[in-house]
Amino acid sequence: MGNLLEYMGIERDRLHFSWVSSAEASKFITVVKEVTASVKALGPAKKFVKDRRQVS
Amino acid sequence: MIGYIDKIREVSRKLLTEEKVDMVIGYRKGSLPMMTEPCFVKRPEDVDTLVWDSNCRINLAAYLMDRKEKIGIIAKGCDSRNIINHLVENKIKREQLVIIGAPCKGMIDKKTVTQQFGQEIDEYQETEDQITVKGGGVEKTFQKVDVLQENCAICNHRNPVEYDELVGDLVEEQVDVDRYEDIRRIEAMDIDEKWNFFEDILSTCIRCYACRNACPLCYCPTCFVDESKPQWVGKGNDPADTRTFHFLRAFHCAGRCTDCGACERACPMDIPVRLFTKKLGKDCLELYGWEAGLNPDQRPPLDTFKPDDPEVGIK
């Protein structure tokens, strides 16, 4: 799915998958940090956004 | 390939007379030259309405879903793979089917011929390697290989994968075809180029859903685009909604698409819809070594788990 998104022009780092068990608190923290860092680096998503005037 | 018709009629007549099947799904002449339409033949005396030529593009597997009768069906390579898909997905039982295999050398693309001819086509004839079209006092002959549908030109499963009867000798499979040249070209673009490339391609989409309706895989009773509770995707032709539709439809076909070309043929706006499904075909081949519809006993990659599955993008 990430491959297809990238193929269509959505940055790969906007989609993250991970397996985290409820016992893996530290892994959860690492994953969340990674996700937020890579999404922040990309900046706001301008694609797949509808113009508000058209929606309402 | 054009000589199949006698055998097709003979086999169909036999099956219907001996009541081995309740109907035969095949092609009959369409109302325009270079067009055939699917037909259900239920009586032995009607088998002469069946035809076979290089315009039998339609994927007949699309007419099999949830049928209760016993059915004889004419199957080219791609149709047979879609039939296997249906068997895997329990849309029909093998015992219900008599598959009449038709080894195929590729169907011709009507749009290409019409474009190159430049006139309205009134008459059409074909021989083994050539087609001749007439119209407006002009006559032109094409080599079949020059006007094949794009998916047929790069096809590597021309022979039916599974069949009970065969209406002609098996043909030579194409080897060394580069199936994914166009996909690699898109993959090499940078991210905004890709986005704009598809934005441009999809800009003409009128959301008629002809691609979905023609597709033998798209058999959900209610498609996600038609649902209103919840409404997954907007129903207008806002670029974001159009993109969502094409993206998700393609993804629903991941590991199932046989590249039969039904979606692209059905598109009234000539959008190359196969660019999406082909990408997924390429991924499935590269990640799982999987090609859809080759083995009725094998589960598709997306509904099985193996410990050694490649974990693409999973942290």
C-alpha cells in the first residue's frame, strides 16, 4: 500500500505501519517519535486536500 | 486462431445436446463492426450465433459470479486466469464449469485501428495475421501484431491455464516481454512529477465507473464508492475523490488482477487505468513471486501469512 501511495505521488513517510505489543512501551515511544519526526520533516500535506469552498 | 469457430460451435452443441451444461457463455456479433458482445446460448440450435475473431476482447469470467447453473464458458488465457480467481474466491464451483479453452494470440485494439484509419469503419475482415477495414470508400490493411491491445502485446499467458476442452492447438507463449517498462518509467519520476502525472491522467475521469463494472474482480454487492453509510468517498468529480476511487479500486485488485484490460477498454475517456493495477501486479510479482489466477489450489499472497514474508514498510 505504501508502494502504491508513493507510486501515485504521496510521500512514503506519511504512512507508517508497526507491530507494537501492549507490553512494549519503549518500542511504542520509539515508533511515535519516529513517526512524528518524519511527518514533521515533510511538512503539511497539500495533496488529497479539498478546497473548503468546494466542500461546503 | 480464426479457425476456432467450427470447433467452438461443435463443442458447445455437444455440451448442450448432452445436457452437460445449461448454457454456454460465448461471443456473438455485435451491432457495430469490430465489436462482439457476450451471449448466453441455452439451446443447441442457437450455437450458430456464436462467433470467434480478434474482437473477442471481453473477459467472459465477469459473467460467472454466483451462478447456479452448469456453465460452458469460452476462455482465453486471461479469462481462464480470472475463472481460477473466482474458484479461489468461491464465486463459482469447478464442478459447475466446462471450460472451453481458446489459445489466444492477442485481441486487436479497436481504438488504435479507428485512430489510424481515420474514417468510420463499415466493414471488417480478418485473416490469420492481417485485418482489413473498409469505410468511406477507403480500404486499409493492418498487421494484427501492430494493432494489438497493449495488454495483449505484453501478455505472457496466452494459453488457457485450465480447460476441459480445447478448440485449437496451444500457441507459443511470449517470452522476454518487458511487461513493466511503463511502470518503471513512472517509478523513476520524483514525487511531485508522479503526483502531477496522475493528476493529469485522471483529470478527464467522469466517475462513470465503467472500469469497475467491466472488471471481473469488482463483484462486491455494494461498492465502497456507492455506500452512503458511511460515505467513504465523495461522489462528485473533485480530484481528491477521483484519485481516492482509482487508488482504492486498484488496491482491491492487488494480487488478483490478471491484466485482462477490461477496465481500460471500458473507459470512455481513454484513461490508462491499468497503470494502477499493473503496479500492484509488479509488486506482487517482485515481493511474493505471485501472478494471479495460475493455480486454483494456492491462496493469494494477501490472505496468507508466511514467516518469511517481506515486511515492506513495517517497523
